[in-house]
Amino acid sequence: MINLNEVKKGMKVLVDMKSVMPSSTLDSEGRFLVEGIVVGSTNKRVRVENLVRGVGLYKPENIYLDS
């Protein structure tokens, strides 16, 4: 999970796409992580561009720093 104060445009992150993926595709922790790039944010959400959904708004608990 990421803190909204840590988010900067252009950051590479991992987005948990479990809500739009079939359960058979989830990993052993119940996640489906996709690489993305932060393109903005609101007070409650992070706007990320990724290959699964294009640009979308995600809750901070679904965003992880890409190490």
C-alpha cells in the first residue's frame, strides 16, 4: 500500500487489479499486480496508466511501489 503523500507524477508503481480479473488468475496472496505509471492524483485516489485498463483511479491500498 502507498501513502498518498508519497505519490509523484511519473512514478512506476504496481496496481492490484484483483477486482477486474478472474480469481483463477490471482497469485497466492490473492493479488494480480500490473505495472503502471502515476499520471495524477485526487484527494482520495491515485490516477495510474497501465496496460490492463489504460488510465484509471485506484485506492491507495491497491497501489504498491515498484522496486
